[in-house]
Amino acid sequence: YYQQEASKLRRQIRDIQNLNRHIVGESLGSLNFKELKNLEGRLEKGISRVRSKK
């Protein structure tokens, strides 16, 4: 049981690290068009939230 949980957590950590790299503009070459559009939308939402708080 614990090995499965540890493996699941390692995958989640890896996925989150990859997402963070993509958000800061690293490792974008591995993304397909749909993933790039998704990332663009997420970034635009974040920018609009920041602007609305100013």
C-alpha cells in the first residue's frame, strides 16, 4: 500500500514540477498545440486576476 502511495505522490510531484517549468517558459518544446493553448489560457486568467487586484 505505502509503495503505491509513494509512487503516486512521486508522479504528482513530477507533474507539478513540469507544470511549473511550463508556466515560467521552460520545456515548452514538449507541449503539443492543445497543451500550449491550455497554458496560454491559464496564464491569461492569472494575469487578469493580478490586474484586477491592483
